[in-house]
Amino acid sequence: MAEEIENTAIADIPKILSSQKTFFEAGNTLELPKRLEKLKKLKDVIEEREAEICEALCKDFQKPEFETVVTETSFIISELKFIIKNLKQWMKPKKVKSSWLNFPSSDFIYSNPYGNVLILAPWNYPFQLKVSPAIGAIAAGNTVVLKPSEYSPYTAKIVEEIFSEVFEPEWVSVVQGEVAASKKLLEQKWDYVFFTGSVPVGREVAKAIAPNLTPATLELGGKSPCIIHKSAKIGLAAKRIVWGKFINAGQTCIAPDYVMIDSSVKEEFYTAVKKEIKSAFGESPQLSPDFARIVNEKNFDRLEYLLKDQNCVAGGETDADSLYISPTVIDEPSLESEVMQDEIFGPILPVISYSSRAEMNKVIVNFPKPLALYVFSEDKDFSENIIKNYNFGGGAVNDVLVHIANKKLPFGGVGDSGYGAYHGKFSFDTFTHKKSISKRGTWIDIPLRYAPYEGKLTLVKKVIKRL
């Protein structure tokens, strides 16, 4: 029965897109009052159903209610309020200084929606990472087809219910299904595609949309380093790293993937980390109501395999029945080991020591450009040097993850960690084509540019030279 339903949904995809094209071309998404009305209603419905959303995430992978509110629902409600407040200003044509070459003229940048947008969402933050890009696309005046991950079905279901309550399907549709549904969606011609997920799948998405020259944002990941200098406040660093690494059971694309630490403070760090893990999750984190689980058996098996033959200075316990992997710290893994090959995406933190900048640099440049980088240091010159000399999506000094909380900062990757950015106004800009318009005056028409050109070149060169 489930297979029949999915096959029906896949068959309906071209019809959904066709109806959205008609809806968009009729101008139904263009007016500010309509956009604001829908965004306000969406905010109200999310607020009304927040308890149900928390319950859905708990069912999907035992995510604590506190984490759901802080990292999912409150994040989205705050984003909606910010967009609703500023959308009128963002939509106005922006006047720019005109060129003397076009005298007389007034020049503007118009913000126009791309049209029909496809959003492929992940499972790890199954509410936030579905809704956040969607509200950016809606605010910009696009229609949206949203494909949730099948790995978090309870959250996918409530997201579909919420969008169905607020929007007509010609404006926003949620398409459920597995890989076959995603492939069918990518076979269609979209005006913009937004994908959040792994680097390998991101490459497949880019390949699929390339024949249509479809513009896209790819939010991927990578091995995000966390550098600890000998000058760092080790106790505070451990506390903040334990929080950022083990929230959502480490299933966070911008979590510290591994630590690079000055060898002189490594043992102090281990002592502090063990203390902070115990403080956060108790003697037995498996019994803690504040520690999530791995999303499914496939990911559990992958993570358990990464622990094979590793020296765990903290944690290392697993339980397949409950998909539990304890908060784990690994001492000095080989760069050739499985745990150092790809993004971990789980509650496992490798720690590698260095005694010189050259040693540290050798490890970091061994990996592609990451989505995030963090540095803990009281030496401002050291941290500033790190920020300037490594290429990464975004990050923080003396903390982790927190840069994502500021709506005035763009969030996105570089190189293998993706391209494009969003959040706040950057979400509006991402889903908006910037249309350049020059409005020429008619009260005078300078003949210099017109043929015949004889005798004009010297004057043209003088004019251009002065610009």
C-alpha cells in the first residue's frame, strides 16, 4: 500500500509543477499583502502546533524538547518575525548611482522572484531545515515544492500538514517519498533548486540540474575543525565544545568534526571534557532525557564502525536496540582511519594534538574546505591569523555553532562544503533575481554614441578617461 501511495505521488509531480507554473505566471505570489498574509498565518500555525512539532521530533530520534524549541521552532518563529518586519523594505527597488555614460538616467535594482523553486531538505534538523529555506523562497515571491527526508517521517508529516493548512498547493506543495521521488523531482525543469545534505548527494543534485542550467544553493558539510590554542580557557572551551558537538547527538552539519589541540594542554582538555559530559548528561548518558539518538539503523551502523580499534578516552558505548551512541572522545586517531575520512555526523569527537603551526596546518589542509571552523584562543593574533588564512563557510572564536544565530550573517559553504547562503535578508536575496534597470531621460539625447563616428573618438576617450 505504501509503495502504491508513493508511486501515485511520483506520478503527480509533473502535474504539481505545472499547476504551480500557472499559479506563478498569473501573478498570485507577487503582491506584498499576499506574501505577508501567508507568512503571518504560517507563524501563527507554528506557534499553535509547537507542542506537536516537539513530539514529532521526539518520535523521529528522541530529540529533547528543549533542543527542539531552541534549535528548531524558536529559530523559525524568530526568522518569520524578522522577515515579516522587513519584507516591505526589501521588496522596494533599490536606487543606485547612475553612470555618466547614460546621462540622463536613473538606475535601479529590482528584486524579482525566480519562479518555481524546489527545496530538498535533510533529516537532521527536520523542522528548521525544511521551513527556513521555504519561508525565504515564499517571502521572495516564489512557489515551492518541498521534499522532506524520509528518515524523519513524523516531522515530515506535520510539516506537510502545516503547509497544507496555510497555503494552497499551487503555491506550496510537500512531496513525500524516498529516493525515487527525489530523482523524479530533479528530472523536472525548475527555476531554482535549494539542497541541504551530504557532499556526495550534493554532487548528484548539481549534476542532475546542470542540463537545464538551473541556479542552485547547495548547503553541504565537511570535516569542520576546532582549533584549541595553548592560551585558551580550557575549561570553558570544553564546556562549549561538549554542548556544540553533542547537541542533536552530533548530527549537526556545523558541529566540530575534530579537535586540533596544542599538545601542552591536551590532558587538561580531556579532564575538562569528561567533567562536562558528566555534568551535561550524568553518569550514564543513555539514561539522560537530554541526549538524542541516532536517526536510524543505517547511520548507527556507520558510526559504530568508526569506533572500531579507536582509543576512546571518554564514551565509546553503543546500544543498537535504542540507536544509542554515547558522547565519545577519541585520542589521536590516524588520518588514514575511517573516522578521519569523511564527516562524522554523530557524537564522536576525534582529538589530534599539534606542537607547531606546521603540524596543525598539515592536518587541516588535508581536507576540503569545511562548512565551519572554530578557534579557541586568548591570543587575538593567533585567532585572527587562523580566520584569515583558512577558507571555510563560517565559524566562531571561543565558541561553536553560534554564528548561525545571527540573522545578519549569511550561512553557507565554500568549495566542497557548498555554495550560496541564506538566513535573514540573505534568504530573500538567495531566492530573488536582481534585475538591473536603467531609466533614460528623454529631454535630451547626446549624439556622441551614434554613427557616423568620424571625429568623435578623441572626445570619447577624454570622456571615458574622466569617469
